[in-house]
Amino acid sequence: MIEAILPDFVRVAEVIGAATDAQLEPIETATVGRAVDSRLREFATGRACARRAMVELGVEARGIARGENREPVWPDDVVGSITHTKGYCAAAVALKSAGITLGIDCEPDSPLPRGVLDRISTETERTHLAGLPEGINWDRLLFSAKESVYKALWPVVREWIGFSDAEIRFEAAAAGNAGRFHAQVGSPLRVEVEGQYLAAEGYAMTSVVTGAIR
């Protein structure tokens, strides 16, 4: 599904349905830490998707450790992103030589719990969402878009980007159609990036693929 909002040179592997009992590579086992069984299955399924996507990319499938901030540690020749939510796991990868950063996120296509929107959005964003067409859970897509922005920019800045540091503006698209969004990112990196979104099949998903930022 998520390949619909990614360029052709990005390779994707996904699992739709329950997380699998995928095997972890030794380097992955060493960094996963303690986790309940359901979380461990999601972690293992996401890593298995990442290795499958690397094979599709034409590079050796290798284990993906987890960094100090719980981020995937990709091989030196690969950039990528992993997302998982109930009933869906996916990984997207590209060659590092393509000179891009990459972030994906998938969430259940349902309204955010009460009070969450106020915590993750600015007043400008809330006004913007109120003016968008009905029939789409824009609040959930906003949350997802900020997650994708964070994942894409983390390898560049290696610093926390809070919800208030990225202000999102959507270009409205009909339900079931892919659309675009713009993110104005403040501290620690002042830059504007673009992404895509899609609400379909019960999921709200976003992606950010942007040129390497210095």
C-alpha cells in the first residue's frame, strides 16, 4: 500500500495482517531489549520487511540494530525507514548514493484520542485542518506526517524534533487518493520539506523523501 506514496527508486516490503514470527538477526536480538511478545513480533516483522526490501534493492540483506534513541541503524550503503501499527508493518529503503533522506509512517485511520491534537499541533495547524474537506481524519494524518518528517530528518540532525518544531500544511485530496503536504521545520534545522499522504484500507500513511540536507 505505502508504495503508492513513494518514488519508484524506493523499494518497499510490507506485511498486512497479524505480525509474523519472523526470526531476528543476531545484531537485532542484541539490541531489541526486553519487550512483550506482541511488541517483539512487530519489531521482528519490521526488521524482516527491511531485509526483504534490501534484497529488492539489490543489496545484501543485513541485520538492523537499534540505536540509542531507538532508531534503526542502517548499513552504510542504505537509507531507510520502518513503520508498524496494528495489522500493518512496512519498510522502505533506497541506496544512500541516491542522496536522499527517507521517512514513512502508518497509523490506524481513525480520529486521534481526545486531547491529543492539542498536544501535537499548533493553532495555525488546527485552523488549517478545520478548513479541509470532511471525510478524512486529518488529525491522524497530521500526527503521521510529523512522524515521517522526524524519521527523515533524524539522520541529518541527530537531534529531537518535537511536534511543535514541524508545521504541516496539506494539499487536499479526495478520500482514497494520494495527496501532498508541506512541512516547515524550525529548530534545530530550518528547512521546508514535502511529503505525500494516503488514507485507504483503514490506514493513514505518510512519506517524506527529500534530497540530503546539509
